[in-house]
Amino acid sequence: MQDRIVDILKSMDMDPADFSQGNLDVFSPIDGSLLGKATMDTAETVDAKITAADGAFKKWRTVPAPRRGELVRLLGEELRTHKDALGALVTAECGKILEEGKGEVQEMIDICEFAVGLSRQLHGLTIASERPGHHMREYWQPLGPVGIISAFNFPVAVWSWNAALALACGDSILWKPSEKTPLTAIACQKLFERAAAKFGADAPEGLSDIIIGMRDIGERMVDDHRMALISATGSTRMGREVGPRVAQRFGKCLLELGGNNAIIVAPSADLDMAIPGIVFGAVGTCGQRCTSTRRIIAHESIYDTLVAKLKKAYGSIRIGDPLEAGTLVGPLIDEDSFNTMQRALEAARGEGGTVTGGERTLEDKYADGYYVNPAIVELPEQTASMREETFAPILYIVKYSDFDEAMAIQNDVPQGLSSAIFTTDVREAESFISSAGSDCGIANVNIGTSGAEIGGAFGGEKETGGGRESGSDAWRAYMRRQTSTVNYSRELPLAQGIKFDL
Ligand code: UN1
């Protein structure tokens, strides 16, 4: 494996030595081999990097926003040049197939372009003042250093959604990648540094940096009052810890946590569209997207046909080395993840579920790579294990008989990230996205739950954490709102008509 990344790194003009030294071993999920090494931060280095980020913010906030956008444009250019190589490094480090690795880098390029345009559109408001000779305005000001915590499954794109917006908004950034995927983070930081060198002296030292380590390292950043915003992507368990810690010091938090995403398949659904939508959503990235399709709520009239077609489609999925063309499903991230999947399947069996698939495969070839046959679990009703997010390719299926029942099942889980319906009935489609419909941050019609475009705000409700990243007006989370009233008259009228005669 290592040889393979040496070539990838060299193609990006990066020195493999920078990816093979340090006290953190990085293993490839493809075969469990040692992929590289990284140096873990210490309490002292984290503190120094936060100090640098704070200093950088104080300079960067005074650089005009369109000029800040130019730095993001240069970063996007680096990413465009190295899309295939960085995509391959993502594949080697997190095990998603090459096509998805490159797709992830494309999301980075897309968000950079979005942020470049945004850098000229950080609009405020003018508001009518109740007082004569007064102007009231709303400004959006740079917020401060932004701490980014990301997970192994989208090792680079999540950084970019935050980084591109934060940089355009005038913030400095400090990134703690998953300890399972630090090499891709080192590569991104190097690409940033190249962009910053081209940009020139306006980009201060410490504007972007990474911190590598375990939870204690992340906690130092989370607890530091100089970090104005902590944007954390990961499990609900992680968010439950990060949220209160940041709130304790009155910092801002943007949480992107678990999803338990369902697709309702209605009687009128076009199954030729629904099947590929479900299969991509359920087995893509080996079921390790926060948007992965985990639940199918199928109308009783099409249930048998749908399940038969899904099983047939599952039978033809090519599982194997994600770097090889034609593979659709790569490995799980590690053995723990495999064990968690097995426990979830066992629990479903105990709840009366019928499990198809789910076994380990290719262990002869990859003793230390955890490949699985994606599982389909037919359940008599929505059970406790179906309400939990298991980060693996398990697709639970239940039946429904009327639309309101389907809607209730869809919403009856603690998470609220993504949801979809396949229907050709306009009443059902519109009801699904009405106030009484899906309670998720993302509600799709006739496409699946995963693979969101960067133009929309990304995130979800309930235990998903409520944060929004990426497109639409998600940029506002990276800025502070300032209301300003200016008196250009020669009087000092008080608001609310108050008289205060001296
Ligand atoms: C994630 O799994 O953390 O919508 C993000 C999608 C991708 C992002 C997934 N654009 O599936």
C-alpha cells in the first residue's frame, strides 16, 4: 500500500517523508497495512496553534472580503489540479471507492467556487428606524478562529465546506481531522499553503492549520475560549459532549451528527428509479455516510416486488479493492466497525428481523481488511435497533399501508438529517415536504437520501444537531451579526418615545 501512496504524493509534488514520520500510525482499511505516520500534537502545540490562529484572525478580518475570496479561488485551483491524486489518497486512507474519492474532491472544488462568489455577497440589511434622522443597518462581521472537527468518512470535503466559507467570511481555521485519516488532512494543508504562498503576504501565518491527535487534543480546542465557533461533524455521542462544553463558555457550535435516513417507496413509485437510488444510498461508501439510506418504508402493494428487486441488485454489487475500477463497495473503516455491524444484525434478528447478507467477505485475500456483504433486514415494524444509526451497510425495510403511517414511521427516530420519497403522486410528494411532512433538514422527492449538492444548506434536526453547513445562507454561522443605528440629525430622540428631560 505504501508504494501506492508514494506515487500519489509525488504526483502532487509532496514529499512522502512528510507522511511517514511521527508517533501516530495510519492504517489503510483496504488491507490493514501501515499507510503512513503522522505526528500528534501536544497540549503545548495546540495552544501555540490557537494563539497563531487568533493572531491570524485579527489580521485576516481586515482584508477586504473579495480579496479573501481570491485566496479561496487559489485553493480551489490547487484542488482542481490535484483532484485525481487527492481523490486516490482519500480512497487509500478511508476506503471509499475511487469514484467517490474524486467526487469528494469535486465537492471541495464546488464549495470553493461558491465561496468565491459569496465573498462579494456577504450582504447585510437596511432596516427602517422609528426615529427621524436615523439609519439602522445590519452588518455581518468576521467571527473569529473556527475549529473544525471532521470524521473519517468524508476526510476532506467536510473541512472544505467549513474552510472555504470561514476564510471568505474573514475567519482563521484550525482543523482536527479524525485520527484515522490524518494523511489526507496533511495533504489539504499543504495545498492550502501553496495557495497562500501564491496569494501573498495578505495571508497571515497561522490562518489555517491542523491539529492531530485523539480526543484529548480535540477537547483542548473545544474548551478554548479563543475558538469562536466549533464546527463538529461526527457521531451524536461526540456532539453530546462537544455541544455542552462549548455552550459552557458561550462559544458557538455547529453540529453535524448522526442520520437515520429513510426512503418512503409509495405505490406509484417508479421502481426503475427507486432501486438505484436506494442501492447507492444504502451501500455507497459502504453505508458510512451520514446521509446513507438506512431505512425503507415500503407500501404493502409494492413491498414484495421491491424487496425481490433489491435483493437481485445487491447480488450484483462488486465488493473489493476500492482503488480498482468497477468496485462499488470498499471495506468498512476497521474491525470495530465490523463488530458493531454484527451486533446490530444480531439485535435485529432478536427483534424478529430476517437478515439477508451482512457477512464478512474477502477475508482470505484481506486478513486485516473488513469487507462485508451489504445487509437487508426485513422487520415486522420499526424496532429499537432500526431507530439507531449503525455506521455500516444495513438497510432495514418495513411495510406501511397508508401515507400518514409512512410519514409517522419516517419521523419516529431520534435523528433528522435526510429523507426521501419515491412517488409519482403530486399530493404525496408535496405532503412529504409540507409542514406536517418530513422533519429532516433534507427532504427529497424521487432522488435518494445521500449525495447532496453543495449549493443547499446541509444539516439536520433533532439528534443530528441542528447545524447547517455548505450552501444557501449557512455562511452566517461563520460571522457575527451587528446592528448599527446611526443618528445623522441634530436631535437625540430616544426609542419608544421616551422623554428624559435633563
Ligand atoms: C457526510 O457523510 O458526513 O450528501 C457528508 C452527501 C455528501 C455529504 C455527506 N454530499 O452524501
